[in-house]
Amino acid sequence: MRYSDPQADEVRAIRDAIAKEHDHDVEKIAQAIKAREVRSGRRVVCLPPREVAVSEGFVTTVPPRRPAP
């Protein structure tokens, strides 16, 4: 028997409704999110991508480099 978490179930239901609304197309979902961000008028923070380092078969992320002052 699976444990039911009401908050997780609600999040899953919302996620599934959004996916269904956009035909389960990731590009359409991303465009809808961007449009919603613009309409909100709030400041949206975009962080630079992190570098990925592969070493000895392990993949780790490297913190972004800070520009020189």
C-alpha cells in the first residue's frame, strides 16, 4: 500500500493539469512559464549555468566563477 501525502498529491495533480493543458510538450510548458513570469511584473533572477566537471567517472557541479573586480 502506497502512503498518500496530501501536499505531494496536490502538487502532482497541478503538475499533471499543466502538462495536459500544454499537450505534455516541454517547449510549450516553458513558453507558458516565461509568459507568466513577464505578466507577473516581478523580478526574475536568472543564474548563470554551472560548469560540469567529470572526474574519475563522477560528475560534479562547479560553482560559477566570479568575475574579477
